[in-house]
Amino acid sequence: MYKHMLLPTDGSERSDKAADQAIKLAKSMGAALTAIHVTPEYPHFAYEESAVRIPASVKENFYEQSAQLSKKFLDKVTAAAGAAGVQCDAVSVHNVSPCDAIVAQAEKSGCDMIVMASHGRGQLSGLMLGSETTKVLAHSKVPVLVLR
Ligand SMILES: Nc1ncnc2c1ncn2[C@@H]1O[C@H](COP(=O)(O)OP(=O)(O)OP(=O)(O)O)[C@@H](O)[C@H]1O
Ligand SMILES: [Mg+2]
């Protein structure tokens, strides 16, 4: 029934565990995956003076390191999917809001389901759900499977 799942990953252990389950599920259903990692926008500073003091190389370095980390997180998922024989492409996007980027990507890629972990890198695992998962559940137009 579901043919194309979007798999958001933040590179955390919890996210990797969810990816393993999502890959098994995709295999059992003959579905394809698109993995997505959302990298943060370079912070905007409230005071012009602070922005002036920050050299351009710092911003370049920030984007370079974000891109490297994003590739590392996504490579883990695509390698695991490849080993399981599941078709999986990967996208890395900049956005201040991971939730907005995830919901937009689901539409752009024509995904019919989003599969993600209940929690990620955050320290407050006592909370029922992480903030991005909560927002994706609230805004997604396609079904969301939350894995624990
Ligand atoms: N930057 C991101 N890019 C892609 N997916 C993300 C990103 N951040 C979170 N996610 C997805 O959301 C899941 C839950 O993470 P979430 O951020 O909601 O909880 P958390 O990190 O435990 O808590 P917090 O609300 O403090 O961030 C992750 O396992 C991952 O699937
Ligand atoms: Mg988080």
C-alpha cells in the first residue's frame, strides 16, 4: 500500500535504530525510501555590530562542516538500505525548521508516509515525543509512523 517513505534522520543512535526498522518495513512492503537530514541555517545575530565582527570564513566553515556531517548521517542510512536491497536516495537541506523541511520534502518527493523516531539527539527523552516529531505529526499531510 505504501510505496515511498520519507525517513528523517538526525544521525542520533535513536534515529539510526528507527532507520533499521524503517528499512525492514520498506523491504517487507516493496517500498522505496528517501532519507533526509536538515542542517541548520547560519545563525542570524540580533545586532549588526556582532555580524560585522564575524569573518566570512566562519560562515563558510559552518556550512562546510554541516554538509560533511549531513553526508555522514545520510551515508549511514543509504549504506544500511543498500545492504538490505532497499532503494534509498538521500537529500540534505538547510532550514531553520527541520519539521517544515521534512513536511515540504514529503510533498516534493511524493512520499506517501513519513517514518521517524519518537526522539533524537535531545536530552529530554522523558518527554512523550521530541519537538520535531510532535510538529511533523501536527503538520504532515501523509501518515506518520513514529518508532520507539
Ligand atoms: N535536523 C533533523 N533532520 C532530520 N530529521 C530530524 C532532525 N531533527 C530531528 N529529526 C527527526 O526527528 C526525530 C526526533 O527528534 P526530535 O528533534 O523531535 O527529538 P529530540 O532531539 O529527542 O528532542 P528535541 O525536541 O530536544 O530536539 C529524530 O529521530 C529524527 O528522525
Ligand atoms: Mg532534536
